[in-house]
Amino acid sequence: MQNMPRITRPLLFFLQFAVAGLAAAFLIGLLWPGLGGRLRERLGMSAPAPHVQQQTPASSQASPGEGPVSYADAVERAAPAVVNIYANKIVTERQVQVFPDPFMQRIFGGDTGQPLRRREQSLGSGVIFTQDGYVLTNNHVIAGADDIQVMLYDGRVANARVIGSDNDTDLAVLKVDAGKLPSISTDTEAPRVGDVVLAIGNPFGIGQAVTMGIVSAIGRQLSLSPYEDFIQTDAAINSGNSGGALVSARGQLVGINTAMLERGAGAEGIGFAIPVRTAKMVLEQIVEHGSVMRGWLGADYTGVTVAADSGLPAAARGATVTDVYPGGPAAKAGLQPGDVLLQLGKQPVIDPADLRNREAEMKPGSTVEVSGLRDGTPFHADVVLARRPEIRTTGATDRG
């Protein structure tokens, strides 16, 4: 060190001091992390943090109460127009007594008591269509009822009277006199498969409830009634939901809940609703005429049978006449079993359900041209439509 040039001694001292300072800083940072930042902040030496703009997730930008965050606004719009229906009727039953003595059984049989009368109540739902109190529900909810009570959304209870019913669509119109009432808004556009829908009703009589699902299919045929164009949905529909509302995500009515597939068959999430277009037509006709007036050709139909080697698609359009009612419009016009009907008026016939629904929309007494094939030969006939008689059919589904 003594032989070291004088100019390097200050440099060596500085290097030793720097190494010692770095070592001390390392130990302080290891033992007390963040101390340097706090000292700089206290001395006012900290640099401002760069501004980072927060990105709002797209899902949180939706308006509160609107899907997909929530469907509360839709329920708020529709729910006040959905009512609970309690239909009461008196049922008469005979008492049955079984005697342990075979001799007494032979003499008196098993029926010895007087008839008993008891009150039976069926539960359902309904939809207020007009502010003056016209309510649409399912016919099976109020059929045979002696007394019908309606519970409104605000908790009031009012008596209802039957204006008319339609077995062919299982719809009925009630009238409630309770002042100005909230009415439901209807969707003029048919729903599409995949649309979100909400079912509002009175399941099992526990009070108004809402379930959510999607439109699973449209145009379903279940053989429950002659005129069917059901909306299928997986929104839960239970006993008591019948007559309630199936609404869109905007709270507009798209259908009247009416049936569910039998749970005994293991079905789950398969419910059905009558399209609002059909429901409105029935309501308007019952209010105007007291019943629904439908056009009728007077024939039964099935699909078009196509031979396997014909080269035609299996689902060929049209309807094949299977039966002609004697004295009916079709018989008077000369239609025969086996005729293939391809056109009603100026519109092609898609299938038997399409033909049945379109003839029903026509006014009884009107004349329509029917075109088709008879033994492969084209033919035309003018048919004067009659008013359709009520024809009930049954199917294998549960009514909600």
C-alpha cells in the first residue's frame, strides 16, 4: 500500500465505500422491503404512477335489469298482468262400504251409503289481455267450475265469470270487474328456436313464480286438440302454470302455457305453450261472437305417402284425404278419399296441420278453390266452407 501511487488511493477508498454501501442497501432491502419507497414518498421524491385506463368488461356494460345480466325488467313489465285462478266445483260421490261377510256382500253389494257432496278446487293461471278485465286461461282450468276467483298481482281477489270457451284449443275467456287493470303487451313476431323465454304462473298454488328457459321448438303437434301449433320450451311448467304467460326477454307475451310431457315417462324440461297469435284470435272471436267460428272442409287428412322408388323426398308437401264426411262441404264438392290436396286458394298446402289451420281461419260460408291430384291427374274443385263442429281429441300429456 505504501508503494501505491498517491493518485489511486482516493479511488480505492471510494470503491471500498461504494461496495460497503451496496452491501448495506442489499441487507436493508432484504430485511425491510419497501423501506426505500416509503422514504422517497416521505421526502416527496416519488414519481407519479402512470395512468392506466380500466377496461370495463362487456358483460357489465349491459343496462341493469336487462339480459343477460338480469331479466328483472321483463318480469316487472309482464308479471302484473298474470293472475292466479282458483276454480271451485261441487263433486258428488257415493259412499262405499265393504262388508266382511260374503253373504252380506251378495245382498247389499258394496254401495250402501248416501251420496256425499264435496268441494274440489283446481288451480291455474291467467293473463289479462285488456284493461277492462278480459282474462285468457286454459279451458281445462275452469271446466265445470261453479265459482271462479282470481287473485290479482296487487293481492286483491275478484270473482270472474266465463264469457266463452273453446275446446279445440283448450282456451277460455273470463271477465273480471275490478276497475282499470294492467294488461300484457304482446309480441307480434313469432319466437325463434333458441330465444330466451320466461314462464310466469302459479305452480302448485304456492303463488306467482317465474322460470326461465329457451324456445326448444315451434310448430309441435301433440294430438291434444284438432288445431295445434305449440311452442316447446324447457322453461319449467308445472301444475298450476296452465293459462299463465310465456314471455320474451323483453316482457312481451309469446304464448299461453298449457301442457307438459308426462313425467311418468321420465320427461324433464318439455313444456308447451299456445302461440299468442292463436290466443288472440280465440279471445277476439269469443268476445265478439261468444264462441269461435271456424271454416271447415268436411274431410280428414294425413301426410302424402311417397313410394321408395319414386325419387321424391320423403317429406313431400300436401295432404292426402283419408275420409269425407257425408253431406259435408268436401262431399258436396266431389272430393274423394285418396285425393292429394296441393293448394288451398292461391297458397300451397305444406302438410295436414297447415291445411287444417288455414281452413279454420277462413270464414264459414266462404268459397275456396282446392287443387290437387286424383290418381295422378290434376283436378280443381270449389268448396263452400261450413262452420266446423266441435271434435275433441285426447293425447298423452299432462295439463299444467
